[in-house]
Amino acid sequence: MPATASTLTQGLRVGIIGGSIAGCTAAVELLRSGCEVTLLERTGDTLKDRGAGIGVPPSVMDTFIERDLVDADTPFFAGHAFTRIWRTETERRYGYLAWDQPANLALLNWGGLYRNLRKRVPDRVYRSGQRAVALHQQPDGTVRVELADGSTSTFDLVVCADGYTSLGRRTLFPDSALRYAGYVLWRGFLPEKELVESQPLESGVRCLGYPGGHGIFYFVPGLDGAVAPGKRLVNWGMYVPIATSALTDFLTDKDGHAHSGSLPPGGMPLATEAELKRRAHERLPDYYAEIVDKCQDTFAYAIYDCEVPAYNKGRICLVGDAGAFARPHTAAGALKGINDAIALGEALTTHSSLEAALSQWDTTRTDTNNDLVRFGNQLGRALVLEIPDWSQMDARSMEQWFTSIVTIKTEVLDPDRQSTDAARL
């Protein structure tokens, strides 16, 4: 159930930096606990709908609904397997099916989840166009937030939900640097109506292995939430090795502007996109390569990871990707941020002092989320850096191989369940 107000939280002035999924969840949970919340988001009024997909265990969707974080009728698809496939000369169209790895997933649209959370944050709380540039711990225990326009605000607690390049992380732990994994994730999405056939994607997540990486393909609801056949989106991504020395060039857009960490939709040079599509045709079964080829304005981001020594220092906290940052193989970025926010709200309502609440919350989140980073590293080794030829394996040998490398168990949202279903992408 949602958090309720306590003596500690009633009137506690909380500043939240970042208004995406983690920030909105923190705002909702802390408002309900009685805090006075101000959310500072650097972008405009509405974050762009990325069209990307998220896979979560059904029990997590139940938790979202029970806590009134999403509507009960939020659209999603049920996925029952990670189907591991490899292109072969004899199976060029659909590929050799090596392993239907059991899974139990609710596949939903990132934009749908974000909109559910955003509408639960009152407009009086959500302040757009407010970019934080510095955080200052004050002698009286408060935190002063300095904004780009020169104004400042003072809070009893600051929650940094400002993503993987977090100002909060850089302020608290400047030695906790992002580590580049040696590859990027190239992404796109395609309206289902442009498919020749839909049946190969109906059962769950299709995972296409190839030398140097793998690709993922699955249905998510359309941008308007439509789930009817013909109205869905195909969400896909391909992991592509890019040497550290070549990363800056790769992340330079068609106008010559060098980006830090990612290339936005529409920014990729046409020659780069054409070369990536050529590689897709060499590596993927034809059905999936044709999906990639039809996509326009594809985008990409470099894969990083980062562990942190703690989740708070003084009255500054980290949530979501602002804290420990795991590779997207874990498919747990959104879940981690939501979990961090829920746990923070519950800690504040069950302790009599702010210091005790933050200490307990810090210990739990640091251990859990650093484990998730290590889990992502193991998945990166298994699925990209040291991926074997799946066409030479059957389901039994693939399961033995996978479990020999991926040994860390991780709890995503429900502490009573080992939720690794969503973490095999």
C-alpha cells in the first residue's frame, strides 16, 4: 500500500532533481508520506516518449497497481520466453531456435509507464526548465540547490534522480566514474502495420545471437497505448562493439556535433546507419533484418556501468541511474529507480529520525544495486563479449553455459521473490 504520513515526514522539505520515472515515483511516494515536495526537471514540460519497451515480472505490475503508481488498465503484453536464435545457412529466414528460455514478463511501453507516473505528480510540484548545477550541504544540515539561472532553493533533503551522468553522484562520489563496456546499443521501433507477418514475435522476447553481440525484438503497446494486433510497436535493439578509440566519432551526429553517451533519434549520420543496417543483414535472420532495415531515425547509446560506495551522504540521496548504474541487459533501470523511491518513502515513514531512516535505506540500496551492476557485467560477458555460437548448442547445453557464467541472483522490486526474469536481455 502507498506510504502514509509520519511525524518525521510531515512537512519535510524535499527537493527532487530529475523528473523522469525515478523522480516522478519519488515525488508520488514522498508526497503521500506527507513531505513538501519540489521536483526540478531540466527539460521542458513533457519528456519525450521514447517508444522503448520495458519488461517486468507480472508481480511487479501488481505492485505498481496496488501502490496506485499506474492505472489498473495500463496496457501490456504477456511474454513467456526469451527465445534464443542464431542465423544459419539452413535457417536464414527465421534462424535456428537454440533455446526457449522460460520467462514470465509483462511487456509495456516506457512512455505509458512515464505518463502514468507523471499524471500523479501535481503540476504545482513539477517545475520544468529548472537545471540544477550545484549542491551545497549547509552547516545546519539542509541542502542548498543552485540552479542554472542563478536562483537557489533550500531543502531538508535532496533526492537526485538525474540519470546516469548525475550531478548528485559526481558531487558525493567524484571517484565513482562511469566505465565504458566496449559496445553500444543501437535501437529503433517499427509500427506493426509495416511488418509482413507478426507471428514470430507473438510469444515473447526474441533474442538473436551473432558474433560480438545479440539483438532483442518484442512487441510493446503502441504510442497511444493500443494493444490490438496491427496497432502495436516492435521494439528492438542490437549490441554492437565500438572500440573506445572510435566512440567519439561514432557519437558525432550528422551535423558534426559530438554527443556525450548517446545519439538521439534523427541524429545518426546516414552513412553510419547504412553501415549498421548492412551489418544487421549479415548477422540476423532475414525476418529480423528486414525490421531493422525499415526503421528510420534509429538511435544509439554507449553502454556504461558504475558502482557506488553509498546511496546517500548527509542529506543528499541518489535514486535510479543516479546511483549504481547497470548495463541494460538487466532490463531493470526503471524498476531499480521505482524500487529506490518506494524504499526511501517507506524508510522515512518507519523511522523517528532522518539519519536513522537514511542509514537503513542506504545500506539496503547500495548492496542490492551494486549486485545488479555485477549481474549486468556477467550478462554482458555471456551475451556480448564472449558469446558462443548458439547454432552449435541445444537447450540443455545453452542452459548449462548460461548458468555457469550468470551466477548472481538479483531482487528487482519484490524482496520476497528472486526476480531475474526481466534481466536477461
